[in-house]
Amino acid sequence: MKNSRCRAADVTVLLACTTTFAFAYDGDWKRGRIYYRSVCTACHAAQAGGSIAPSDMTKAQWQGYLQADKHAKGKDSMKQYLSQAYRASIKAQNKAAEKFADVPEAELYEDLKAFVIRGAKDGDSPASCS
Ligand code: HEC
């Protein structure tokens, strides 16, 4: 009885470690800021009626927003704008997309997240979009 409970605990620990290692990347908010300001803002300024600042939302609002992944009033996905395919499609006109062309999408997502959470209304350093 005692043994099997211990074994179950070991498995849990093992799973927790595997998960931690798989997602060990820490978002780089500076890279997220460059991407946000060069790629996200460039389009918002042109097509969304003006730029959208990280400080327009609280940390909790950003967290919910990122999780839901419903962009432009639910019309599309925000993550698609972080994809390598999207970066490749705009890299001729966009320096940041070109510079980060090979960054894995999951890393860029963590970078962007780190920037918007830090730059949120109630974040460590509320940030504008440009
Ligand atoms: C190709 C154009 C384009 C790109 C690139 C883009 N957006 Fe948007 N975004 C829009 C449009 C259009 C809207 C909708 C504006 C409206 O209808 O009010 C929008 C709205 C938003 C909103 C307001 C809430 C919502 O979803 O309606 C947020 C937040 C946002 N975008 C975040 C981002 C982030 C972060 C990125 C970069 C990873 C990004 N967007 C890239 C076009 C773009």
C-alpha cells in the first residue's frame, strides 16, 4: 500500500519535471517589445484604427486574451501573427519579422506575453505601443 502510493508520487514528480523542462523557456520581454512595436503595432496603426497599447489592458485581461486567442473581435487568431509563416510573408517589408524569422513560435509567444504582462496597466512597467 505504502509502496504503491510512493510510486504514484514518483510518477507525478517525473511528469511535473518533464513538463517544466519542456516549457523551461523564459520569455524575453525585450524581444517581445520589438516584435509588438514593429509587427503588431504596424498593422494596428494601418488597419485597426490606431495602435493598441499593452497598458490598455490589465495583466489579468491580457492573460485571458492570450488564452482565448480570439483576435480582432474574434475574427481570427492572434497567434497566427507570431507564426513563422506570417513572419516569412512580411519579412521583405518588415525588419523585425526578418530578424526573428527563425525564432520558434512558442518562444516568440512567450516573449510577447512577457512584454504585454510587464507593460499592462497594472504591470511592472506600463507600456505604450510605440
Ligand atoms: C495584419 C494586421 C494585424 C496584425 C499583424 C495584428 N493585429 Fe491585432 N488587430 C488587428 C485588427 C484589424 C484589430 C481589430 C480592431 C477592431 O475591430 O476594433 C485588432 C485588434 C487587436 C486587439 C484588440 C482586441 C481585439 O482583439 O479586438 C489586440 C489586443 C490586438 N489586436 C493584439 C495584437 C497583437 C499582440 C498582435 C501581434 C502579435 C497583433 N494584434 C497583430 C489587426 C492586426
